[in-house]
Amino acid sequence: MQNYSYILFVLIIPLAVFLITGLFGKRFQSFSGILGTAGMLVAAGLSYYAAYEYFIVGCRGADCTWPSIIAFKQTWLQFSPSLSIDMGIMVDSISVMMLVVVTTVSLMVHIYSIGYMQGEERYSTYYSFLSLFSFSMLGLVVATNIFQMYIFWELVGVSSFLLVGFYFTKPSAVAAAKKAFIVTRFADLGFLAGILILSYYSESLDFQTIIHRMMDHGAPIFTNANTASFMGLSALTWALCLIFIGGAGKSAMFPLHIWLPDAMEGPTPVSALIHAATMVVAGVFLVARLFPVYSQVPIALDFVAYVGIFSAFFAAIIACTQTDIKRVLAYSTMSQIGYMMFGLGVSGFWGSDGLGFSGSMFHLFTHAMFKALLFLGAGAVIHYIHSNEMGDMGGLRKKMPLTNAMFLIACLAISGIPPLSGFFSKEAILTAALHHNKLIYAVGLLTACLTAFYMFRLYFMIFWNKSHPEIYHEGNHGEAPLSMKTSIVFLGLATIGAGFIPFHDYVTAYDTLIVEFHLAPAIAAVAAGLIGIGVATAFYLKSSTMPIKISSSLGNIYQSAYKKFYVDELYLFVTKKIIFNLISIPAAWIDKNIVDGSMNLLSTATQNVSEGIKEVQSGKIADYVMWFFAGAILLLLLVVFAW
Amino acid sequence: MEISAFFFYLISSMILVFGILTVTTRKIFRSAIYLLFTLINVAALYFYLNYEFIAAVQIVVYVGGIVVLILFSLFLTHQVAGDLPSPPWQRLVFALLSCLFAFGFAFCLVMKHSFPENKNAPINLTVSYIGKQMLNYGDGGFVLPFEVVSILLLAAMIGCIAIAFKTKKNA
Amino acid sequence: MPEVKMTYILFVSFALFFIGAYGFLTRRNMITMLMAVELMLNAVNINFVVFNKYLYADKADGLFFTIFIITIAAAEAAVAIAIIINIYRKFRSIDAEDADTLKW
């Protein structure tokens, strides 16, 4: 058993960088960028080493399962002899994979930001927030204890708030940061309720213990959890569904997705790191971590699957109509995370049934790479054009050749074209869906087609379509600084190469996975992608009037898709008209008049009583004499009768 | 009724009537005069009880000193003209009731109490006896209170002058 | 020993005392309050004298007390008048209701 306690440094280094750059960064602004990048480089190196040790050294040869090892554990709060909150590091196939993903993407974003955020006044603050986020996310993925994960979950939310609201002088950025935090916090309510129910029934907060106890069908704990029911669903089902709701908030599943498009107000590297590759997959990671328990409750898995596929489809439709680059990419992210969710939802547990699980994890890995690449490329374009709108762009392929090539690679990957990595992961998920639920498979296939369509629409409108005159000015800088190019190229290479990692050997639900490669579903997936690409090419390669004709013929449907199906308006309506009027305003009234009023009443009463009493000391001798006389008579009576 | 008892009833009724008039009249000068008469009648009571020395002291000090002092102060503070304002009726009622109640209660106590009889023979209280006892530092002497009261009188005299002294600053 | 019973004279003295008390409670002018105080003191004097005569005829303690009380009453009246004159100079009135600055 190897000693993995060096993983502690993977967590400590970003935390130390956060503290140093946060406290002292103002004095050495540009050095803080180098410090952050260096720290993340070391952390990435340690993660790669850990992955190497775990996956390769840990087991040479076939037929090995990778156990989950506790590398480090510290009891923090002991509630009772059996219940405690520990802080620890769990080394497990998915946590090692996530370590690699998070540190790699974070490293790329650190490098990229050296160029992108150059000249920014709060440069060191930016890097300290980035390090805080990295620390929180890393802590989340190695959590041994569900409460530890919750603590880091909230920390991630805070970092996201800080980073989205980085340009705090823009009111839209502030509003977006608040929205992100509030929506995810609201979802965390469900998460907390789920944690409490789950830990109550399994009498432990530790992941390994919970999984062990909930898998054991004969044990009284499991039957207890399954029989105790509320409104027809067992307690275990409720716990898992509530935990999923928390994950859905963080992963921007419908209907808690409203914060993700607005969170694009943050700087683009932040969007690449947080809202594409790492934070938004935290929900998927949560379900994956508790997957053994989820697999015991089919209702919960179905819930996960349907929410996932609906979000995927919903987001894909909206993405077809948006004109802001980052909004398109945000909805694309939501759609791909929907894929990961329903990949988990259609998965079984044993043997080849677990294809959905490892496919989902594989898609998480590859999606991180190519979505980060897409965002960073979009950032390069925005850096060049100084605008986010697709209407301002067109025909950039000559001016930005490297970005063009990398962006094309990423778009091909997301459309699922072999031999890029996206093909392998998407094909795995769709195959799993085919074996499990035909409806989900059909919708998934349709979504794949839409994905290819809107991604290539984006690509063509940025780099090819020259329907507008060149209204943008070229700054005196070239395509992009070296740091931005470096990170884009690295991610491009990762996108190409990641498909060839034998993922299904490494990351499985339970034991080794026997993957049979079926040709038919693979061809169906590729065909869907090619159809989408073809339609996009027809509409957008050269300027044409087809898009406008189609959008006007679709009329209302197009309009509502463009307006994101009015979900935001619905939320605003519910909060403003219903919650504010029915609950907040009476509550505020009660608080002001009754609670405050009773306190004020207390003080006013005291004041009045004291004013009445102070009249006794009137300064008039005659009054004093009367009191004296009355007291004397009273004393006389007392002495005579009561002595 | 004996003639001496008649005199006693006359003197006491005059005391009480003039006393009541003192405290109830609205004109301040008349109040002072009624006080004067009350004090003279008290002195008459002392004469009736055969305590001539005390009666004399009463007339000299009280009537001839204090009442004159009061009259002087009335003139000094320009109070002689005009009526006294009457106090609020709540105070009147309360004072009347409480005084009546207290008087009734105290007098009932007195009536119920059995006072011990005196077995010894009375002494003859002449002025020489009083004078001798005043400066007697032996048994039954009162030289200490005498000296203390002298000092008190001195202090009172100095105090009065100091309090009522008109400094150059006061207008 | 005069024929009048002691309790009759005590009645007088008590009545005079409470008349003085009533006057002290009721009057608003400071000098009239002083006059009421003098009445009370006189009632006490009568009390002492009566007890000396009827109960302790062989001693003269009551008499001497009366002398001292008269003396002290005189001194006190003098001081009181001095204070009243001072108050009159400050408040321009000797109404007890007007000198009420020593209050809350």
C-alpha cells in the first residue's frame, strides 16, 4: 500500500498561494501571477504522480480493481463515538482522475491569465481567488466525509461568487454573482437535508461507511432506511433525491440553471475554469461518489437520468439561438453536463452494466479539456475583438490562425467526430443509454445533432462568415500573447490525445468493465454529428438568408427559445409577485411592527413608568412632608400593632 | 364645676381656637397675630400649672422674640399685602384626614395606657432651685446640656449672619 | 395637684400638635410653615411640663427639657428666617412651590 500523503501538498500549495497573494500580493502584482502558476504547476505535477502511482504502479497486469484508500484523516468534530466530521483525503479512481483534471485545467487557466489579465489593476487579487477556488475544488474531490465535501462545496460557491463578481463595478456582474450564489445556496438546502437524512439512517458521515452500510441488503440499517417512508417514497430515496437536487444546483440542471449564463460576466479564464471544467461538474462528481448507494434506488437514478436528458435537450435548443459567444458556450456546458448526468442515470453497477458510469466520468474528463479549450479560444477572440457578440465577428481565420485551428479541433471533439476524444466518451454514454432506455437514447442522439449544429454555427460565424464589413479595429497586439497561445495548444493536444486513454479500465463503478465495441451505435452517433455539421455549414459558412427565413418561419418558438424559454421571467414572477407579496412583506411587517414594536413598547413603557415615578421627586417641600408624614404614621401603626 | 377647672377649659379652648385660626386663615399678618395669642395662652396654661418660670421664659422668648422675628421677616419679604393662595384640595383632604386619623389613634393609645402613680413627694420648683440645678454638675444637674445649648446658640447666631449676609455682588 | 386630670391636658397638647402638623402640610408660604412648626414645638413643651408635674413631681427633668426646647426653637426660628430671606432674594417669592429646583 503506497503512501499517498503527499496529496496533502496538492491541497496546501494552492491554499498557501491564496494566503500569500491575498495578503501581500498588492506589493508584487506581476509576481503573484508567476507564484500562482508555479504553485499550480507543482500541484499538477504531484497529481500526475499520484495518478501514475495509483493507476499504473498500483496494479500492473489485468484484473485489478483500484481500491479506495484513505491517505490522510483527521477527526475534526466528534458528535458521538460513531458520528464525527473528519477532514481527510480519499484516494479513489474518480478522485485521482478529478485531481488530474482540476489541476491541469487550473494550470492552463493560470498560464492563460498571465496574458489575458495583464494590465488588470487587481491582478494579485484575481490570482488569489483562483488559488482559493483551486484549493476548494481539490478539497471537494478528495473528501472522505460528506460534511467535508459540503464545507468545500460552499467554499467553491464562495470562490465562484468572488470570481464572477470580479469586475464589481459593473452592476450586471454583481447581479450575476449574487444570482449564482443564491441559486446554488438554495439548492444546497436540499443537499443539506439529504445529508442529514442519509447520515441519520446510516449513522455515519463517512463516505466509505455510508456506502458499505447502504450496500448491505441484509443489515437492519438498510431495511430501516428503505422502509421508513414519507409520502410514498422511502427515506433513502428522499435523501438521494435531495442530495441530487444540491448537485443539480451546482451543475446547472433544469430548473436551477438560470445562474450559469449570467455567470459569464466574469473574466473568460474564470468561465473556462469554473463554469466549464470544474465547478459545474461537482454535482456529477457528487452523484458519482455516492453512486453505489444510488444504484440501490432505481427511482433516484431515473430522476437523475430524466433531469439530465431534459437539461441537455433544453440547453441545446436555446444555444441554437443565442448570439453572445460565451452564452452559447454556457448553454453548451449545461447540455454536456446533462449528458454526464444521464450517463450516470442509465448506468448499472456490476460489470458491463456500469458502462454509463465510466462513460460519464470519461466524458467529464474529455469535456473539461475541450470545453476549457473552447472558452480560452473564445477569450482570445474577445481579447482581439473587444466584444462578445457574434455579430461583431466574422472571417477571423486569417487573422487568428492558431486559434482557428484549435477551436476547430474542439468543435469537432464536442460534436463527437473520431478520432478526437469527444467521440469516445459520447459514444460510451449513448451506448449505455441505448441498452437501458430507448427514449433517452433517442433524445440524446437528437441533442448530439443539435450540439454539432450550434457549435459549428458558432465556429463559422466567428471564423468564416464575412457577412458584415470589418467594423472592428485591430489593436496593436497580434493574435494573442504567448501565454494564451501556450495554454490553448496544450489543451488542444489534450483534446486529441485524451480519447486514447483506456479509461474504462481505470474508472469503473465497481469492478472491471468489459467493454464491447458495437459498431452500430457508434455510426449513429457520428452520423448525428455529421448531419449537424452539414446543416451548419449550409447556413453559416457563407452568408446566406436561410437562417433568418427559418427563424422567422418558426416565429414564436424561435422567439421563446431566444428568450431562454422565459425561465428567468418565471422565477422573477414567482419571487416578486408571490414570495415577496405573500411572505416577505407580511414577514417584514411582523418584524417591524410586532417584534420591533414589542421591544419599543417595552422601552416606551419603562420610560413612561419612570417619568411617572420621577414626579415623586418634585422639589416641593410640601410633597416631601406629606410623604414623610404618611410614612411616620405607617411606622407608628406598624410599631403599635405588629411589634 | 370648679372655678379652676373652668379657667382650664377657657385657656385650652383659646389655645385650640387660636391654633386652628393660625393654620387656616388666608391673611398672613392675622396668622402671625393668632400665633401670638396662641403662645400667650400656652403661657397662661403654664401659669395655671404653677410653673411660673417656664411661663415667663415662654413669654419672653417666644412671644417677645420669635413672633417679633416672624413679623419682621414678613415685612422684610413684602408679604403683608395680599392673600395667601390656598393649596390644592387633594392636599387639604389628605392632610385633614391623616391628621385626624393620627390624632385619634395617638389619643386612644394615651387613653388606654395606665400611667404609674407618683409615690414621692413633690419638690418646690423655685427659680433658685432651677438656677442651681442648671449649673450643677452632680446628680440631677444640667450643666452639660446648658453648655451645649450655649454653643448651639452661638453657632446659630453666626450662621444667621453668614446666611443672610448681603455680599457686594448681590444687588 | 390641680383637679384637672392629666389626660385632659394631654388632649390639648395632642390636638395642638396635630393642628400644627395640619398647618405644616397645608400651608404654602414658608413663614406660615414656620409658624406651624412653632405650634408643634409648643405642644411638645406642654407635654413635657404635664408629665413632669403629674408623674415625676420630685424631679425637674421635664422643666429643663422645656427650657432647652424653647431655646433651641428660638435659634432654629432665627436660622430659618435667615434662610427664607436668602431664598426670597433668589426666587423673589417665599412660596414653597416656587423653590423646586432641587428635583429630577
